[in-house]
Amino acid sequence: MLIGEYKHLIDDKKRMSLPAKFRKEMGKRVVITYGLDKCLFLYTQKQWEAVAEKLSQLSMGAAEQREFNRFMLAGAVEVEVDALGRILIPDFLKEFARLKDSVVVAGVYTRVEIWDHDLWQERKAEVALKVDALAERLGEVGLI
């Protein structure tokens, strides 16, 4: 289970260490791709295969589904986790997520999100202001 929030740095070679608690579960190869809300999504190979399979079921005839499929799959890169638990973040993904030196690595159960530190703080503050209303809506549909 991938949970928790960890602050990390991206070095001058565009490498970032995975949190020690995630390394065993993530394995030696992971998939990184565009995420939502200006972050990156990081998956284990097994979890990525499940996500990619669902994406492959989207309709080619529906423009929105085709565009989302293209966004997620074409942006995906398989990367190795080195002996020190680091991954290389490709330039195009680093630019998309506006990653600078300081990042937050957030475990959200089946995936990891990688956020620019400042964007994470802003987003977290926005959500904190409306968390009660979100909980209420989720309660109405039986999720809480």
C-alpha cells in the first residue's frame, strides 16, 4: 500500500529518490506519466498494466476518450529504479509538472504522485478549505 507524504529533492541529473517505504513495493522498474492537476503519476509495472488495460478499452470513436488515452499512454515512460532507489524524471514530464528542486512524493494507495513542493502546498491548502463539503458529498453516495 502506497500512502504518505514525503519531501524529496531532484538532483542536477534529474534524479529523485523514492521514499524508502515505497522502494520494495515499487520494484526495479516503474512507469511514470502525466498526472492530473499538474502532477506526475508513478505506477508499479503491475498497476500500470491494469491502468493501461482500462485505457485501452476507451472508445477510439469518442474524441474525449481518445484524447485522454493518448495523453496518458503517449506520456508514459518506463524507468529503472537504481541501486540507491532513484529514478530519472524525463525533461518533458518535469516541465509538465513544473518540477523544480524540491518535490513532494505522495502515496495515494495504488499510485504515487510527484508534485512540485510549492504547487503541492497550494493544492493541499485549497482542498483543506473544502474537505468537509467533499466528505459530505461522498457520504451522500455512500463512500464515507
